[in-house]
Amino acid sequence: MSASIPTTTPDLAAVKQRQQATWASGDFAVVGVTLQIVGESLAEAVDLRAGEKVIDVAAGNGNATLAAARRFASVTSTDYVPALLEKGRARAAAEGLAVEFREADAEDLPFADGAFDVALSTFGAMFAPDHARTAGEMLRVVRAGGRIGLANWTPAGVIGQLFKVVGAHVPPPAGVQSPLLWGTETHLRGLFGEQAGRIDIASRMFKFRYASPRHWLQVFRDYYGPTHKAFAALDPAGRQALERDLLDLLERVNIAGPSSLVAPAEYLEVVVTKKGAG
């Protein structure tokens, strides 16, 4: 997958509006809660300390938010889908965790320069259409010497393959950089390298665990915005073809045999340490 500049100039505002509608469709929280372990791992990777000011960017239903709050950080959870923030708020309340929730766009964060010690994002910031602006905003709101922790799906992993299958049936917007570029070291160093004192990148594996390939498909078709919208955009024959191709993918990656589904999905765990003052 290339990190080259798009050859056409897309209307990023229109793309973002469609993306917001996509993530507001279905109910991402149903999938999101299964990914909680990634937020916990990321909180450890950035060596989070009690009392640090943390922003969770494109937080969804709050996996990294909860992980940081459980470590006694002062957390602000942000997303541009209000319904997902409500899900995160309910989860925090159930655990008695004090978290501030703010509706905010990853490309235009309403916070002062250097307002946070740490910025986190698990499979969130990578989906904003303007990659450079999103990275720039996270760098801006983190203080000198602060850290940015990211979990990003890779092109070769299961989610990367999922988007490839879906894109063959419902093409993505022309000229927009793939979110999967955030799962490549070259692109990450291009986005953050100039302002980074160091960038640590590690390949990690998250295992999707479902009752069967068909169970996984049903959950993702009903609740995961991109696949939910893709199925809705197709006629009956197209939906049948997409279902067949996704089941073929799941059968290939399933390591559990016929009894259930265990699908290892590669992602990059990234820690960017911003250059210190002076």
C-alpha cells in the first residue's frame, strides 16, 4: 500500500460528513467493547501515570478512555458521534470513573496548545480523512515531551483485508488516502517524524472471538458502520456476493476450526514522544 499523495482533490468536508453518518449507523459500541484489551495495552505502552491529563481522540465508546481513567489519569474523551460518547459515559458511570466527555472532531480539537500530557486513539484517529491535519492536531494539543499512543489496523491484517473485500464491492471515495496507511511505519514517520523525539512501533495481534464466521458477519453487518453501510448500499445480489466474499475471508483466517471463530488481527501499537522544549 502506497503513501503517495492522491491524484485528485476530494471534498474532504463531504467525505467527513459521510464518514460521520457511517460511524453513527449500526452501533459500533457492540463491536467496540470487544476491543477493550487494546486500550489497556496502549495505556501501558505509553507508561501512563496517575494525574496525567489525557485526551482520547475519536474515542468511540471509550476503550482507551476507561483504560486511562482506571489508572487515575484526568481524562477527556472526544468523538464526533454523540451516541458513542453516551455509550462511553454510561460505561464510565458504571465503574464510578470521573471522565469529561466532549463532542469534537479529530481534525479540529477545541483545546489549547499543550493542554494534555498524553493523547490516545484506538482505531479512531486513523479514520479521519485528512491524515496530516489529524496528526498535527494531536501533536498540537500534547505538551512538549508528551506522548501520543495509537492503535492502528494494518493493511495486511484481518481488518485491512476486510476493507479490501468491502472496497471491491463498494469503492471508497476517490482521492482519499486509505485509513490503513496509519498501519504502516513509513506513513507514521511521515506524519509525526518532524516533531517527534522518538517513535516506537510494535506489531501486535488482537484476536476476534465469535461463535462462528456467520456470527462475526452478522455482528459486523448489523453494528459495524463501514460494513453496515456497505450492505445497505447494495442490491440483493450484491449483498449476497459481499457476504460470500467476507465468509471466505473469515474461513481463511479462522484458527479455531469448526467449533468457533478466532481470527488474529494485526495492528500497530505506536508511541510518539513529542520533542521536548528547546
